[in-house]
Amino acid sequence: MLRPEGVVVVGAGHAGIAVASCLRQTGFGGTVTILGEEDGLPYDRPAVSKDMLLSDLDQPPLLRAPEYHAEHGIAIHRTHALRIDRERRRIVTRDGREWPYGHLVLATGGRPAAVPITGATLPGVLRLRSAADARVTRRRLESSTQVIVIGGGFIGLEVAAAARSRGVAVSVLEAADRLMARSVSPSTSYAVYEHHRRTGVDLRLGTSVESLVGDSEVTGALVEGGRSIPADAVLVAVGMQPRDELGRDAGLAAARGVLVDEDLRTTDPCISALGDCATVARHGQPTARLESVASAQAQAQRLVSSLCGQATPDELPATFWSHQGSLKLQIVGLRTASSDDVLVRAEGGRQNVFCFTDGVLTADIYARPPSSTCALPRGALPEAPLGVW
């Protein structure tokens, strides 16, 4: 149960705002304080790699109306959390302030993973996580004729599609033998590959980058075999690293994210963690982090229900989506390397891939090309047993 000192949430993204909102919806009357690092009010982060790169939008949509937080007694402060004093139950921030908490929620998110190669810090080497990053990336796209994207995952391919929509030549360099290999089936990878190939993207699979080159700024990349690829800018999109150092430095158990149980509790009963910074341990073993808005919101509901002594909601399958130009991808559930895939094609080039693990339907991957108007139904795995997520 919650202590009278109130709740402090570190992180003002989807997960942090969802926790604060759920607390008020549940009837919690104590103080709710959010500590966030970015300027302005909390915003819709998926728009950073989608709407902001495809338009002149300068700021993504807000998660809540500007007056929402004040009306619901949620205080948001722009500051950087330095450390947790677990013994005194305090958060110490860079400005020297100490924030007492009855319960602390870590929702610090993640940061783009770095590539350990020469030239990675040259001007013109981009990463995409925040609205500020999106503005910088868009300006680069507007002034470039050729860019390189390192990484053939969701973010990399969304940026590649945005660049092609602006008439910029794009080379995508992916070390694996297919696109989005960790998330989708081989048939989906092929459909995505064909879509981007038809739009003019130069796709190079099985290609590792040895170094980035340039003097005052990046001018290209050297790949295996000494081949050179010129570029006016390079976007690095090789995955996400959890920002778990705040919990790790405070002595909380961590394994590629702060370790939490099914109710998002850490090894300290006064601290919870969720979203991209947390790894859920099931049956004592860490599982994959679920880097999606829907998962963060579902975790927030479960966390708050547990804290307030209410019945925790049933877990729902993870959901993900990606807009890569005119290609739309929607995923319900999680595919594993051992999944058996069943491909079902429909009119207009649409396809569903149903993924089975040990005979149990565990994921549905839906690809919709521009000629199709049908969308994946919400709850697309309603009748099949989904196992433990």
C-alpha cells in the first residue's frame, strides 16, 4: 500500500504520465510528482519518427491537454535525477533539491544504442529519440542528397521512408540477413524489403559498418571489405538501451533494465519500475523488455492497481505498430525464434502471419500496403490461448 508521503515518478514519457493518470483515476489522494528532463509538456513519442519527419510539425501532440495536470493535482518539474537515497527515501536532483517519496516509480525510458566504431561522434551522425532529435534530423534531411541509416529495424526503416518521401537517396545497412529479424517473421521481412526496394531504398543486408569517415563532419561510411558509401548524414538506429543507471547505482537488481516482478515491483518494496527501463522477471528469469506505448500503459494500470490494493487487470498481449511511408505494420503478441509461422495472404497484398509456439498462437503480424484499407482488428488473438507474457 502507498505511504502518506506520496508518489514520485522519474520520467515524463508515456509510462510516467500513465502512472500519474491511473493514480488519480483510482482515487489516490496523495501528492503525485513527476520529474522530467525535457522542455515543455509530455508528448507523444512515436510521432518523433513518424509525423515530425514527414511534415513540418515542430512539436508532437501532447499526451494530455495543457490544463490536465493542474486540474488533477499532478505536479511536473523539469529537472535531472542524480541518485536515489533509499535509506531516507529521497530523490536527489542536479539542482540540489531532494524529493521525499512514499513510493518511487522509475519510468526513465531508454536511449538509442551506440555503435562502437570510429567516427561515431562526428557532426552529422544522428540518433532519434526526442522531439529535439527529430527537428535536427528533419533539418538534415532537408539539406541532404544522400543519407545512410545504420540498422534495419522499426526506427531505421521509418526514417528511411521519410527520407525517400523528401527525395533523398537512402542506404540502409543491416548486419543481419533480413530486416526487423528480432520482431517479425521471415515472410514479413521479405514483404517489408520489397516495399522499400520499390521506393528506391538501397538495402544492404549482412553488412557491418567498420567506421564512419569525415573531418569536420561525417561524409560516409566504410563497410566490410573496405567499400566506401558516401553520405551527407548518418542515422544510427541499432536498438535501444534501457536507462537503468539510476536504479542500478542505488543497488536495485538489474539485467538490461531494472528487474521487476509481475506487478512491476523492484527488489526495494518502496520502488517500482516500468516501461523501457524495466525488465520483467517471470518465474525468476528475466524476459524481453517490451518497448511499446501499449505495454507501458498496461504496465501502469497493473502497477497502480497493485499499489492501491486493487485486483490487478489481466495481462494483454503486447501490441506494436510501424508506419514506413505507405506501408503499415501492426503486431499483436510476441514472436520467438522457435515460432512456427503460418502466412495468410488477402486481397490487395495484405498479409497476416500467425505465429505458433508449442502449438499455441502467440502473435499475429499484419502488413498492409498502400492499396489496402483494412486494418488489423483490435484484439486480433481473441480466442486463442496466449500463454504467459
